[in-house]
Amino acid sequence: MSLLHPYYIIALIFIVIFSFQEVYGRKIEKKWLWFLGGYLIVLAGLRNQVGPDYGSYIGIYNYSDTKDYISIILKAFYLDGLQPVELEWLFVLINKLLLNIFNAPFYMLTLVIATITIILKIEYIDDNTFYPFTFILFMFIPGFFIGESGQIRQCLGSFIVYYGIRYIKEDNLLMYLLCIYLGAGIHNVCYVFLPMYWVVRIPLNKAWMLIAIIASVFASPFEVYRVFGDFISGIASDNMLVEGFNGYIDETAERLNGGIGIPEVMMAILTFFLFFFDTQMKEKYPYYEYHRNYAVLGICFYFIFRNNPVFSSRLAGAFIGFSYIIIPNAMYVVSLGTKKLIHTFIIALFVFNFIVFASFRNIVNGNFTIDSYHNYLLP
């Protein structure tokens, strides 16, 4: 088993302490959330040769400088310029501006992307839960390593859309569409969020949730997603980043042929919380129905695309990122005894994820270990 670098351990200890404080004490001032965010920006933004996708993004950085501004802007309007722009226009534009105007080294790109992502992440978490540190703890492993320290394009694009939830709440369609457009300019997986403005208004109950999830499980072996042809492939694929992405995937032949692994267990846990706490959450937690609808869609997507690890991770994962917030939020609507049980479960799951992540090759391949992590600022 490999050990995470102490910089990550420090962050985790900080998060655990404040998780206990917010659950059993009083609400934590937002300044501490920003303090954590600043530290994570340094860890993710100024990392040096850390993350399985690091080399691929260096390739994109150099690639972006070969494209002219006119072709990039035309790509933003879905028009063809003199030069083909194979990647999303806004990400290419950010890369090119940093190179052409500031002559910035590559780590400035990771710093800019990490800064924007974590600011949006903090705003989303603060808007949607009373337990921000507990949610961050719940998602930190492997989320921080796959997202802010790995697939930075999809992570940034997704959090632009996550931030846009506030505009769904405000019934501001134009601003939500703008978030979709900007998010898709970073990673086109964000287009799958487009219907969510209307999906959140679907009146689901336990019966319909059960029918949808069971139908998706039964549809899993038939690979029905193939009827969409290249459309889904275009959204989920990452071209130059596939090799880096595969560093995070540990799919066995047994699991791909119907076995049960950690992702299936997490889907079962989320489904349990959806059904067991649905009534209390509807009564006591504002906008719970939005996250519930995201969760059901994410679970269904996971099983429908299960035979393709990239699809099931990217497309389903985009919605699951929304919906896992239901688990810590359940503590808000239950008795103190049940609240303690849920928090204990979250801590136990965090410890389990920590052990699993340290045991697999992911931590070594990503250079997150004590002997391989390097940072341009930290010693």
C-alpha cells in the first residue's frame, strides 16, 4: 500500500476536524471553506508532473498555440475556420491566451483552471448543503484526484454547470443556458446537462424511481446506448486524454461481465438514501427534488452505460457529482441518533476509500505518493 503525500494528509485532517465541528457543533464560517479552497488550489494548480493526464494536457497546451484566433472564435459559433479546431473552443482559447499574451509556463494553466474550478465548487457546495466540509470529505477520494488533479477539463466544465443550478432555482433560463454554453466550451459532456432545467420539475415518487432504476439495470447487458451511434461517443470521448483517463480505471473481466464492484455498491448506497429519506427530505430540505432527479438520472445512466467504463464514468459521473450531496444532507432532516449513524457511515466510507485508493495503482500512476508528488511552490 502506498501513502499519500503529507500535503494531502494535512488537507484531510483539516476537513475531518471541521466535519465533526459542523455536524455536532455550530455552522462553520465560510472563511474556513475559502481557506481550504486556497490550499487545494495550490495542491492541484501548482503540481509538477502529477496526475495521469498531466502529459496529455501539456500536449494540448502546445497544440492550442498552433490554432489561429479566428478559427477558435468560429468554433465557438460551430463554424469551420481555416484551421480545424478539434478540441472545445473555450479551453483552447484559454491555453492560447496564456501562451501568446503572458508567455506563461504550463503550470500557470493548471493554476488558472484549478482556481476557477475550486471557486465554483465552493460556491456550489455552500449553496446546496449545511455540511460543506462533510461533503468535501465524502467526495475527496477519489474525486479530487480524478477531477481537480486529473481530468481538469471535465471537472471545470461540470462545475460551471453545477454553479448554474442557482439559475434553475431562480427560474433564469438564459443564465442557465449560458452556463451550459460556457461549460461545453470546456468539455462537451456538459451538453448532457441541457435538459436538467426541465428534468428537475418532473414530479417523481418512489414508485417511478424504482421502475426507472430497475429498467436501467435490466437494460444494462443490451448496450442500448449504441443506438445513438457517434453522438454519445463524441460527448464522452476525450481523444488525447483516453490514455490518462485509463490510469484511473481498474476494470476486471469479471466486473465487465456482470460482477459487482465498488461503483455498483455506491449506486446501491445512493439508492438506499433516496428511498429511505425521501419523505423527510421533501418536507425539510429546500430544492431536494432537484438533486433527487439528478441522482435517479445518474444511477440510470450508470447502469445503461455500464458495459462501457468511459461512458459510465463520464456521463453518469457528471450527474452523480450532483446527487451525492443527498447523503450528507440527510443528516439535516433526521434525529440526532440517526444523524450520528450517517456521519459515522460517511467517516467509515472515507477511510475505506482512502485504503482502497492507496492500495490500487492509481495513487502511484498519478504521482500522488510521498516520494513522487512535486509542487512548484511547496517544498
